[in-house]
Amino acid sequence: MYALLAAAALLLARNVYVMLLVLPDEAAQGAVYRIIFFHLPSWFTSFAAYFLAGLASALYLWKRDNRYDSLAVAATEVGTVFTAMGLVTGMIWARPVWGIWWTWDPRLTWALITWLIYAGYLMLRKATEDPSQRGKNSAVLNIFSFTAVIITYKAIDWWRTQHPGPVLSFRTGGGAIDPAMEQMIFLNWLAVMLLATVLLLLRMRMEQNQREVDALRRHLHAF
């Protein structure tokens, strides 16, 4: 875990140096465009975390193994954190470019809905005391919640939207963004994913420790 954290820190430091001192300003947006190097990786990381959470929830319903439930809640919390980061960095970018912090654009609206749905998942877990019922109910909700992730991702394809369209070459076929800038987006995504992995492992450890404490408390109450 410490090795992952060190790798994330070193890669982030290297990336920030290149972003600020090597890459030029974007022709239309100027320096503010650099926030894309954290905005897109935050969303990619949140989507990956939510996919992992949904997969772990499905495995929990199949196997009834609490380790999958621990993975699901840990991945959901990490995904929710990076969703918030994606929303905040998007608002910081929008203020100088659009002149407003927020607009009820389809993608932005669904991004907020996605955050609220997964926040609701976490609230459901807090409100359910029985471990078995909590695992079952939250797993079902987690699986269906991934629908919101898909809609958020596809919103700029399905609706006319103020949000910029696809810029990465795998979506556009190439040419929408400078290759050096696109490379930096993916390099910083790697750094963010390393950091997210550390957070995931820490949260899983916390969840497992909490389960042991809860089990001991129930055992003591039985006497």
C-alpha cells in the first residue's frame, strides 16, 4: 500500500510539473483548460469505482460473502468522492469559460443525480442495522444505480448539450485534442487511479475492522 501511495505521489508531482511548465496554454481557453487533467481522470476513476462496486454487489448476492459487500461499500465511497471532485472541477472550469458556475445541462444534471443516488446508497447502509439485510438491500440498489452512470456517460451523445462533446481520440476518431494533452490526461488518470486504489484498500480495512467490532458487540449483548 505504501508503495502504491509513493508511486501515486511521484507520478502526480511529475504530471503537475509537465502540466504547468511544459504544456502550452490552449488556444481558445488559455490556462484554465489545464483543469481537464484532473476533471476527466476524476470522472474516469469514479466510473471505474462504481463499476467495481456493482460487480462486487452482484458477487455478494451470489456468494453471500461479506468480503464482496466490504468491497462494494469501499468502492462506492471512493467513487462518490471522485464524483464530487469531477463536479467541483467542472464548476471551476465553467465559471471563466461559461460565465456561470452551474447550468442544468443534461450531463451535469445526470452527474449530480448520480452523486445523489450513490450518496443515498451510503445513507441506506447507515440506516439498516441488520448486517444481512443491509448487505442485500444495498447490493440491489448498487447494481441498479449503475444505470445513472451509463446515462451520465452517454448524455452528450443522446441530447444536445452545453457541455463540450467528446474530445478523446477513442470517442472522436482523433484530431479533437492535441496528442500531448491527451497523453497527459491518461497519465494523470493513472496517478489518480493509484491514489484511488490506496483509498479503496484503506476503506476496506476499516470496513472489515468495523465488522469485527460489531460482531463482538453483538456477542457481548447476547450475554
